[in-house]
Amino acid sequence: MIPKVEMLRYQSLSRYEKKSFSRRGVSPVDLNDLLAAYGIPREDDQKRTVLLVRLAHEDRVYGILMALIRMGLSAGSEETELLGELADEIAFGLHVLETQTKNVRNEMRLSASEERYFKIINGSADGILIVDEAGLIRFVNPAAEKILGRKMERLINQPFGLPVVAGESVELDLVGVDGKMAIAEMRVSEIEHEGRKASLAMLRDITLHKQTQADLKEALTKLGRAMMATIGVVTMTVEARDPYTAGHQRRVADLSRAIAREMGNSEQIVEGIYLAGLIHDIGKIAVPSEILTKPARLSKTEFELIKTHCQAGYDILKEVEFPWPVAGIALQHHERIDGSGYPRGIKADEILPEAKIVAVADVVEAMAMDRPYRPAMGLEAALKEIVDYKGVRYDITVVEACLKIFEESSFQFNRS
């Protein structure tokens, strides 16, 4: 069998060498015939013999050994046998040399691989530990020393002292020898170390990350307080122009929040609905106060002017980057699911779910409390309104949630 890497050289050989490649034993060939096969002219007519024998070990063929018999001499069976044995010895030597060369190369590759591996391990920003089945630390990298606050000499062969469960991620509160606190995230996987089962623990220092999270949370809390304080000022400004509706927005916000919670919304959505309720009538700041406080029923023209407060509120709020659709809620809180509302007369799914909640809360509060042009109609009349038009003007789910909080949760408006 001729290896592929030697095929090109094999193709350039004469038929005599090719024959020797394919058979065992010694092949005698006339020298002048061999030269002629390569196109080399004969130098004389004297007959000289070349003995050809392949160099092979097992299935590996290394080449051909050629032996030129001196002129006038011949090779007997003893000589050819000796040449065959010599060829076997050479082939075996080549085999040994090739095997050793491969082993050396493999060892060099393994050594280089191990060197790269240890460079990666020791250069990792994550702490890496190997813990054996007895819970003793068998290896730590420099990052693990730093995270644990202890030198390698004080860690190797010492109990790890922490629960090691493969596949789990846990947070650890650590205290170094210098008393410095740290928080680390640990992930564990099963490995084999020195022929035995062990655990590979990866430690990542998340102290700074946790501190950043805490700082961000505190900043957001402060920002939220500042935003609510600003909204409170705006609310009081609007209500100062319309004393009859003082507290209206706060009561709508309270009822909207209760309805949203009863419907199972997340606290984040509930918070957005409450905030929108606090400023849903902010657009009234653009309506003349004499119309807002008129003690008689409004004319058609005056009512059309009142209806502009939805668009005015949207125009004020649309540039503010709230994490909720506050501007859209202010715009749509007088829309009705049958399209009979204003300012755009949109229907059903065109209306924001949050706006449907504020719409019901706004109607109930407006009817239950005093208005400039009439005394309060009472809570019973307000609830009858939303029941009579449930599924027509008002969303069914919202109405049912509103009724439930008044009937079962004893919700009451704050009249202050």
C-alpha cells in the first residue's frame, strides 16, 4: 500500500521500481535496462545487475533499496536473503523513527495546548476553583485568590466550605481576610480531575454590578418622587382654576388604580394608570376658567370648547418620555367603545386598555360627586350608568372589576 503523500513520486518511477513497490522479495534488474527505462544511453555492453527490494513495515511502504552488483559478480540466494533482511531492518528503523517523531510532535502539541490552557485559566477575570469529592480545594487561579481574599497557599487542600451543586447559580456574600465584603456569583459544573470526579466552580465578582443596581434603583426612586411631586403641582394648578372639581383627578386616579389591580395588571402597569389618572384632565388648563366653573349647563359651543381639553392634554404630555402611554390615555379618556366618544370617535380595540379603565373611573367619579352645574347624582346612579352601558360605551371587563371593588372591597372616594 503506497501512502497518498508518496503517489506523485511513485508516478515518476520506471516500471521496474513500480514492480518492486508492489511485491515482496528481491527483484534483480539489468542496470542498462533500468537506465534505458529513464532514457539514459548505455555506457557499455557489459551486463550488471541491480537488486531492488522495497522498504516496508506492516502496511507502510517507505521506499526501495537498490544494490548494484559489481561487474563480473552475481548475487546468489544468500546475498539476496541478506539484502531482504537488511531492507526489513531499515524499514523497521524508519518505522521506529517515524513513530518517535509523531510522539514528539504530539507531546509538543499537548504541551503547547496545556500552556495555552493555563494561560487562559490564569488570565481569566473569573475565579476558577476545582473542588474534589471530599469538598477540598485542589486548584485556584489568581482571580479566585482575589475574589476570595486569600492566597493560594491558604486555599489548596482546605475545605471549600460552601455548597457545591452542579448546574446551579448562586450568589455568595464573601468576607476576605482583610474584612472587605464582596458579592460573587458562582456556577458549578462536574468535571474529572486527576482521574476522579470533581466540581469546577466559576466565581464572578458582581460587587460593583450590585452596587450599580442599588444606586440606579435609588436614583429611579428619587426620580419617581420628583416626578410625582411635579405632577402634584400641575394637578393643583389645574384644580385651582376649577374649585368644583378639586380632588377629581386624585379620586379618578385612586379608582383607576383599584380597577387595574382587580383586573390582574402588573404593578408597573397599575402605576402608569394611576399616574395618568392624576393628570388626565391637564388639558383643562387651556380652557377658560369661567367655562370650567359655570354653575349652569353649558351651551353647545361651550361644551365643544370643553371637549378640546383631551387634545390639549395630549399636546402637553406627548413630548414627555413616560414609560407608559400617559399622553394617549389623556387623549382617549372620553372615548367610548361604540365610537360615541370624543375627540376622535374611535372604537373598541382602537382605544388603549388603560384609557378604558380611566374612562370608567372618570364617569363614576363625575356622577358620584358634585359638579359646577348640578349636585352629586350619587354612587348608585353612577354604577347604574356603567351597568346599563356595559359592552356598549364601556368595556365589560373594566365595568365588572369596578362593580366588584365597590361591592366586595368597600372602596370609597376620598372627599378631601
